[in-house]
Amino acid sequence: MRPPLEVLILGLAVPGLLPALALARRSPAVIFLAPVVGAIMAALAAELEVAVSLSLLTCYVLVAVAVNAAVIAALLTARQIRHRPLVPQERFPPGWSIVTVLIVLAALAVPLSGLGAHEIGWDPNSIWMTHALMLSGGHRELVAALKDPAYHFANPDYPPLVPAVGALGFALFGQGNLYLAVAITELVTACALGLVGTAIATVASTGRRQTRAAAIVAGGLTCIVGFGVAGLPGIDGYADLPWSAAAVAAIVFGLVLPKASQYLVTAFVCAAAASLTKNEGLITALAVLVLIALRYRPLTFSRPWRIRDALGSSSAIAARQPARVWVERGAFVVGPGLPCLIWVAEVHVLGLTDAFFTLSTPESLAYRAGATVEGMAPYLIIAPVAFAVLILGSIFLSRDRRRSGLGNPLWLWAACVFGLAAIFATYVFGSFEIHGWLAGSANRVTVFGQLVLYAELAIWFVIAFDNIFRRDDARKRESLRRQRRQRESSRRQRVSA
């Protein structure tokens, strides 16, 4: 078997490099964004394979050529027409970008060393590997297998990103080793976590040197924490960590970092990846996109009642052109969400249903809700700590957060609560026996909540670290001013004498 790194680079990163460069420009996130863009194109190829009688590889080539041609056309058009972005571009120090990429890559290399064990989990073997082999069979076999009742246990309605990258690996290097699909899935997962790490590092991209170093370290540690909270399912082919990492990256880029074009479009790509990975990611990504639309294009009402955005400034554009702003808000959600909405439409046309909601259960909703709270709580013990840090940070560091241009922390918490609420509702209204269901999946479905809260803690750490040096700088400046006043006073006394 060829190394799966070749599949990541040749199969995903190379086709996705030009779109990633066009979107994120010189951001260090480009290195990790390119394979994620390639994975999204693989998912689009899977959707195309469902619709037309072509192989996955043929569909992938068509999608990659179409996307890159569209990017080239857009770049050529932009040179002829002066285009003013919705928000300014952000510039990054080259040295800082290189160090950020190297530190995050080093952090990801530690947990990825576990791939040598060649572990394949239960769901990856019964669901994702099965779907990847379906995609490898071509249009006719794929559609027949998806509609076959014998495969209903494998949730045929699941979004196609994970099986698509696995099937792409098979198409490029053959099916001599099925573990190739698991390995390429984990490499894409590492790229999604790399986006989380670079997003946290970017919190201090324009700050003082000490703060930038602390932010880079915090970003690298968050990548390790992501694999840590996922445990063995993080490296044996499960889809919970990839969608969680992509969703958290979308939250940090779109709801935390200052408003900038690179951050906005990177958040769009991450949200699209999350929505195409798993049903939980689909619901969470749509919620995140709505919040991003409201942050970048805040709601406004006639005076004196005006809702202000997270930074406290009202939107003059929204007041002058409400129709245009509502169109932009809708585009913020529908545009990145369109790939997953296409899959939802295809699932509906094929008559596929989710296995979690097809049966009736004798358990009451109250009983299931209580059991769900009890089953999820042990994996969310970080929540009280993160909430306490939120309160303390809002009291003592809110001015520093606003000075850095970061979004209100309530944006992140709203996305976290909504994502966890969607998972909670799935357990409550699902049909499986609740205790067995929780025992086999609660540790995995709570990865999103844990990762987003750890990312929030890392962001507050960077802000607090910068505050320490800011206070130290202020004391030094005050000491210098005092010394200058003393020297000036002494000089005046000598002159008067």
C-alpha cells in the first residue's frame, strides 16, 4: 500500500490548493485548508455520482476542473474589475505564518503516530467503509446499495464526505488494503484540527511577539486536545472528530476572529465540510452559518430601537439597504450550505430514512431526557470550568477582547449550545434503547462540545497572556514618563539656581 499521505497531497491538496489560496490568501490556514477543499470536492463528486452514471474518479475530475476553472475565471475578472470586499483583507507576517504551520504540524504528528496500529472501529467498518465501497462500485451499484433494505443499519442517508475520500483513495491506489480509507480519513481530520489550531494562533497574529508565541503554542495544544478528547475513535476511522473539528474551526474563524474576508470564507469552507461529514455536523453547521450571517450583517430596526452587533457598532448599510442585506444574510447560509442541501434532496428522492427515527419506543420523553443528561454529563465536565472562565473574562478582560477586535464570546457559546441541543434532541426523540445507545456513542457525540469549549479556554488564555504584557508595558511607559519628569524638574531647578 502506498502511504496515505500521497493520497492526501496528490488526491486532495493539489486540486484544492488554488481555491484555498484564492480564499484564504497568505493565511497559514492555507496548508490545512487545501485538503479540506479537496475533501469537499470529493463529496460533491459523490453527489454527482448518485445523479449520473459515472464513476467517482470521473466525477471528481469533473468537479475539480470545474471548481479550479471557476476560481481562475474569478481571479481574472477581479483583476479587470475593482472589487471591494465585504470586509477588509487581513495581512500576516510571513515569519509568523511559517512558525504557526510548523508548530501545528508538529502537534498533529504526535497523535497521528497512532495510525501505525491500523485500528478500524465498529462504525468505520460497518458504515463508512461500506459506503466507500458503494461509491467505488459506480452509479448503478451505489444507488442500488443505498436503497437496499439490507444496508439500512448502515445509515445510508449519512453525508458523503468521509466515504468519498476513502473511495477516492481506492480509486487512486486500488483496494489492496481497506485500511487506506481509514488512514486518509484521519489525515483529513488532522487538517480540520490544523484549521482549529491556526485559527487560535491567529487570535494574536498582529500582537506583540510574546503573545503571538503563546497563541501558537495554545493552537498546537488544542490540536492535541482534540485527539485526546476523541480517544481511540479519533484515529480509527470514526466521523465524529472530523465534523467536530471542522465545525469548531468555522466557529473560531467566523464568530471569534476579527471581521476579515479570509476568515469569513475560511469559516464558510469549514462549515461546508462539517455539514458534509455527518448529520450532526449538518445541523450544527447551518446554525453556525446563521450566526455568522447575523454577526457580519447584524439585524437593525428603526430608531431608537437598534440591535447592535457584537462589537457595539450599528450597521449603516443595513439601515440604508435592508433588502440587499437580507439577500447577503441568506447567501451566507445557503451558499456554504448548498452542497449539504443537495445531498438532503438526493436522500429524499431516493427515499432514504435515518435508522434512528424509524421505530417506536416505549420509553417516555422525560425518561429519555433524564438518561441523556446523565449519559452526556460525564463528558462535559469542562463546561462549568469554561463558564466560570467566561464570567471572569467578561469582567476583567472584556476591554482587551474588544481591543483585539474579537467577537463577543456569546457567539461561540450560542453555537456550542445549539450543537449540543441538536445532539440531545436526537437522543430524546430517537427510537433506539436509550442506555445502550448512550453507552456506545455519548463519548463520541460530545467531542464537538468539548473541543469548542477547550478552544474558548485557549482564546481566553491568549487574551489574558496579552493583558499581562500590556500591563507590564504600561508600567514601563509610566516609569519612563516619571523619570523624564524628574529629569526635567532637576534641570529646571539647576537653571533657576
